[in-house]
Amino acid sequence: MRNLFCSGLFLFHFILLTGQEIQNIQLLDRWHEDTLITSSTQVRYSGCWGFKYLEREYAVIGSTEGYHFFELMPNDKLQFSGFIEGKFNSAQVIHREIKTIGHYAYLVCDEGSSSLQIADLHYLPDSVVKVADIQDERFGKIHNIFIDTTNSLLYACLVTPMPNGNIQNKIPLRVFSISNPLDPVLLWEGPDDIPEVHDAYVRNNIAILNCGMDGIRIYDFSNPTNPLLKNDLTFYQDQGYNHQGWLSPDGKTYVFTDETSGKRIKKCRIGTNYSIVLESYFGSNFENNSVPHNLMIDSDFAYVAYYNEGLRIFDIRQAPREVAAYDTYPEDSYFNMNGAWGVYSNFPSGRIIVSDRQYGLFLFDWERSIFIDAAADVFGLYPNPVSSGETSILRTPNDDIQGFDIRILETNGKELNSISVENASFCYLLTPHTPGIYFIEISYTDYLGENRKVLKKWVIT
């Protein structure tokens, strides 16, 4: 357990601006390269992805010039591991995406004279090597990809083939066998009755397709040359441009985003017949036209790259509520699609990466285990009693208080220690060496701006 949330909290900020929102998240490291080509928008970065290879964790981020690979080091730093130059390099590039299978990374771009590029990861952590660059009747510009790793199927969304460099009509979705990883074989393309499949999530041949203004479709690709439509969600409340979604490990919860100003994130229940039932709507600052972009979920939490709102983490087990945040784009902008673009939250270490369009690749940590238990509506102190030499956790009511001061007192009122906590709703407390009864005095400002104090009894055995 990392002891992240004590005095001196969050000393490593990449930028300090008034109003930057930070809540229960620690920034570990950030990579940014201001020599990369860009336009007046300062957009240099797009998608990101994470993977584990030979027991090491890696991150990839796309930029205007290509794909940058990093190892997530044990000391929580980003160590550069290699670079693959994109086939098309330009300030016009705003879409690059990455997925991995085995020791290969598949790299796509949706601007210019692009291609499917494949990188061999065998040489990590020292380097990555481009082993294929395919621009033909199968591939060209590609908006996004997803890989069903169990069945070695690559799903390419919004494909613009370019045989001999000639731009062909855009195809909503193409499905390829990558049994031979360097020579994808086209198995199917479609659907014929809608203009686009913007993104997809696939598990064991079941594909949930995000179809822009046509909502969601679910297909069974058990026979990938003849998929079966299982269900759809063409119309729904608070509908916008259906952008991207993720399925929970048990396959029962699906969460998706609409990339439209002011639209909320949707949590759905997936039925046994692949029915899609919307259960709840949630988000961050949607009243002011914020826009969610990409997300991942696990059994308990949703991790959202929320454009101008940065990284947002929501507890999705009941009525979704926000439990952590880090504003990667702390500037004020009338354009609400700057900032956080991609997120990857599935590292075994629990660390999280986020790609920000202007500010690069972020490496974060947060104390996930704290939020597995629901917060009480009073200050919580646990364990209590606690043995000398161990640690207790102090947590604010409903995690609503994000900054407070602590004084640890003996029964005679003598102060033993004081701690200031910022940008967090909890703190670890190391016990005094001497067993006995102590008091914790907590000072904070309530939602009315009034100063409050609470006293908690702390028993050390």
C-alpha cells in the first residue's frame, strides 16, 4: 500500500493554476514534448493504451508525429522505450489509436495518407521495431481499432482503404483475422444500413458497436464472416453522438459516453438476451456543457477521460458518484473538447495513464482500496482501536470534504503532531508509539464557508 495521502500531499504538480481541481489522485509523472509539430491549438497528442509485457508495464501515446512508448518504472516514472514514426506526420493529425495482442502493437491514424502500422514489442524495454506498414485495399485511414485477443480478430472502425494511394469510400467496420499477425485477412465489412461505427468493445466474439447518431448495436461474431445482430439501442434519453463504451468483467454492466456537449455518461444493464437497459445517468460539470470522451470500467469504478474536465473516477456500483478527479487541462476555454482524450486503467499495479491533447501523457495513482467501502455520513476513523505501530484511516463524511487540518492531541491537550490535507477526502494516520487514548481534532470549512471542528477519540492498544 503506497502511503500517498499525508502531509505534503500532491507536491508534484505539472502546472499550478487557480481553480485546478484535484481530488484523491496523485500525479506520479508526466511526459510532454513541446518540439512536436502542432498548430495554434497546441494539440499534439491523441489516444493512449497500456499493456504488460514480460512482467513489465508499458504505456503508448499517439502524437502528431507518431507513437511514443514508455515503461512504467517501479519508482513511478515514465521511462522512454521507443518511437514509431507515423506514416503521415502533420499538425493535422488529431486521431491516433493503439491496441496490442501478444508481442505486437497495432497503430492507426485517421488523417492524411495513413496506414495500419504494426510494431514488434520483442525488443522492449530497449526499443520497439516497426515490422509492417499496410496501406492497400484493406487499410488506409482508420479511426479506431479493437482486438478480440481470445479469437485473434481485429475490428477496424471507419476504414478508408487506399490501394496504390487512391482514397476509397469510407467503410463503417471491417473485421480481420490476425492469426497471422503481420498479414490481416479481411473476413467481413458492414453494416450496410448505417454510415459509421465509431468504436467497438469486443469480448469472446460479442461486439458492442458505438454507431454515432445511430446508437448502439450488439453483434455475435462467432461466425465472423456472417455476424448475427442480437440487439440494438437506437433511441434513448439524453442521446447524443454515441462515442465509446466498456463492459464490466462479469459482462452485466456496460457504460458508454455520448461525445456531445452537456450529455451525461450512461450506465446500462446487459441482459441474457443482450438487451440494453439504461439504469442511470451521471457525469461531471455537464450542466456547463462538458463532454466525456473515452472510458474504461472495472467491477466497481469508471475511469473517464473527460476532455476539459480531465480524469474523473466514478463509483458505479449503485447510483454512480464521483470519487476522484484530476484536471489535466486547468485552463479556461470556450472550446470544450481540449484536455483529456484517452485513459487506460487496467495495469496490475493499479496505476492509471491519461493522454491530454495539449499536455501529454500523465501517470497517476489513487488509493482504490479506500473507496471499495462506502463512505459514512460522519467522519470515519478506522481501525479504532488500533495497535501501536499500525495505521488508521481518517475519512470525511461522504467524501465531500477535500481539504482539512488535523491535530493529534494527548488527553491533557498537548499537541503531538499536526497534518494539513489538501485535495483528498482521507488521510493515513500513523499511530503514536505509546498506547493510550488520544484525540484527533479536525478543522475544515463547510459548504457554507463556515469554519468547523470535530473531535474524534483514538484508542491505541
